[in-house]
Amino acid sequence: MLYVTRRCHFSASHRLYNPEWTDEQNDAVFDKCNNLYGHGHNYVLEVTVAGHPDPETGYVIDLKKLRDIIEKEIVEKVDHKHLNYDVDFLQGIIPTAENIAVVFWNILESKIPSGKLYSVKLFESDNNLVEYFGEPVSIKRFVSNYASAELV
Ligand SMILES: [Zn+2]
């Protein structure tokens, strides 16, 4: 088994807060990340595909194809956006790196043409990163003016 990784970059803003909490609770938990108008990150996304090399091409996956999939499905939709408001597939989700990584995995998994999606690694900064290997997890999506919530 070999592991092939494509790295890409995007810049986006977000605000971390739980709409079912008071301002005081949000400040206590999310602190500066709860800034009303958000704050930005230069994200680095690494997507790894595992598989065996095709005998005719030597590729596990053509990295140009993997690049194009990540650009089309993810980067074009999140780059220079506010993740709380501008991105359909993140609506109602607290946009932590953890939750974003799970959502990215769910988008990409079925789109990988050869090999299998192995990991989604999302760097929020040089020092903070999240890595997801696809084990089932539940993330909460807050719906319709935050009056109720459901698990996705
Ligand atoms: Zn942040």
C-alpha cells in the first residue's frame, strides 16, 4: 500500500460559537475565536489517498486529477469566504477544524477515482492541525434560525 498526498491552500474567515449558548458561555469556551465578525486563517489542506500503483501508469492516483477534484469540490467553494455564512455545505456547523475536516471527508470520499481516501489533514495554523481518517463520527448541524438542531 502506498499513500499519495496532495497539499493545497485556502484563506477563509470563521467565527466559533454555539448559537444555543449565551454570549457568556461562548466567550468562556471560544474566547477570541468567538469574535463577532470572525477572524481569518490561511488553511493548509492535505488529502491522502491510499492504494496500489496501477501497473500501466505506476500511479495510485493521478495527482493532477486529485488536485482538480480538491480544487473543484473544496477550494473554489471556501477560498476567501466566511465559513459560517458563505459555504452551503458548512451551514449550521460550528466551523472548527475538526468539523470542517469531517465535512471535507464526506464530500471527497465518493469522488476519488482510484485508490481510497485515507486521510484529510487540515492545518489551521503552523501549530494547530486536525487529521481525520474517516471513522464514523457525529457532528452537530444547527438548523433554521438555530431553534433546533440535528445530528448529521
Ligand atoms: Zn479560527
